[in-house]
Amino acid sequence: MLEIFLDSVQKLINGSGFMNLTGGQALMILVSFVLMYLAIGRGFEPLLLLPIAFGPRIRRIYRHQPDWSCPVKKDKSLQGVTSVPGFKACGIASGMRRKGRKDLALVLNTGKNPVAAGVFTSNRFAAAPVLYSQAVLAKGASGMRSVVLNSGSANACTGENGFKDTVASAKAVAKALEIDPREVLVCSTGMIGTPLPMDKMLSGIETAATSLSEEGGADASWAILTTDNEPKTVHYQAEGYQIGVIAKVAGMLAPALATMLCVITTDALLDAETAQKALELACAKTFNRLDSDGCMSTNDTVLLLASGESGTVPSGFTEALTQTCAQLARKLADD
């Protein structure tokens, strides 16, 4: 009944009007107003505070996801990672979360000079995806092609089996995209201590691989959310190259990245050392200064993927990246 009521209110907010409501939805609205009248008439005014107390939580539970098939796909500020040349992405509902909720994102670097960099949590109980991605980057950041991200399960504190699941996920992506498993990074977010539902994860990866699109960044930004109120995307136009970002964060904000998953893409021509140094400096001046509750996550990950498609070797890339991250940091704090 709650979902019917929320859907009804959402239609009214969106301007659909009463004509587009079903009979059940109209009844729910009527019942709600009657209950409010009785509460006030019987002297139970405090009940009216419930919408204020639980409104934000209800909004998260029933987050409205717009139809990205409309012309909004052309808006670079919403596309994030696919707002720059050399990248494809997608966000799908694999079934790991409630029905219809996007929960799996895939980003592919199609550039001729792929390079990656990463900054991770300093939590001593780092999750399996963090340990795996750190190890892969340490062996070689050049040639890094893809990152797969899931929401719903953080795959943290899941022991040896959790690490095996991360490796299996990377191998599944590599097989589906016909690339080397060492060219795949993995990120997870969600409940700590909850194992990945690998049957849905693996089948979802197969679906995602066939759903990649140069306009899929918006869908990917939805798929990585947990308790966020809305997606966080940024597009930055620099001289001769571009930068795009998608990110999620909610709660557990503390220095040392804050609780976040973030994928940054650029078509600048970078080498691995330059990319890593720029990302570390940018994070130090932006994300590492966020703090809301002093808690540090097990899964914090910020990744930078460069395609080199612009052919531009930037002279002020660190500053441009810092400005981009600063824009995103403000959005994270607002949420």
C-alpha cells in the first residue's frame, strides 16, 4: 500500500494530475487525507510530524528514476563517465536488489591508450574488491580497460570466499568483453558482511556487457547508489580534453576519501605515473576533506580512467582534475 501511495504522490508532483491515477492510487490518497483529518480532530497532532521524520527515508526507498531514454541522454552533465570520448557504460537491474532497481554498472575504456589510477580506503578492514583492485593496479596501470561496480552488497568482511567472488566477477567481465582479467577493476557497495549473490552477479555481468553504450553513463550513475538521494555526475570541459565523473556516497563521511565509489574518465593522453599523482593530489584537496560523522568505510574507491582519445597531453591536468573533484565533493556533502 505504501508503494501505491508514494507512486500516486510522485505522479502528482511530476504534474501528471489525478486523471492518470489508478483507482487504487486515488483511494490511497483519499484514505491518507481522512486519517490526517482524524488525527487532527482527535488531538493526535504529533502524528503529523511523521512525514517530516520519515520523509527523507521514504524518498530513498522509493527514489524516482527518470526515463533516461528521453533527450536528457544528450546532457553531458548527466552522462558523467560517458560524457567524454573513448568510453562506454551501462547500468542494469540484475536482481541483486529489489525488483526493477538498477544495481550493476559497467564502464569500458575503448581508447587506444588506456591508463588507470586509483586511490583507496585506509581502513584496516578493506573489502575484497579494494584489495583486488589495489593488487591489479600495482601490477600495471597501463592497459586497464574496465571497471564493474555493484550495489547492495559491499563484499566486506566476507573472508576468503569474498575475495574469490571478486576474482570470479573480474574473470566474468573479461570473458564477456574478450579482454584480460588483469584489465578489470572491481568495486562494491552496500551491506557489510553480506556475500555477493554470485548467480545474479554473473548473469548480470553478461547482460551488462551487451548493454554498453556511449550514452550509458546516466544509467551507470543510478546503478551504484545505495542510500543516496540522487546520482552525482560531473562534466568538465578543459582546453583540449574533457573529464567526466559518476559517484555515490551517503553517510560514513570521514577524511581518507569519505564513503564513496567514484569513477573518473578523461580523454586526455596520460601515462600511469602522471595519472596516479594527479589523482592523489586531487583527492587530498577535495574528498579527503569531507567529514560528516567521523566514520570510515571499508570500500572507499576513487578510480581514474584515461582513454587518450583527444591526443592532448595536458600541462595543467592536476588542477583541472582537482576542480572537477571539488564540484563533486560539494554534491556529496549536499546529499
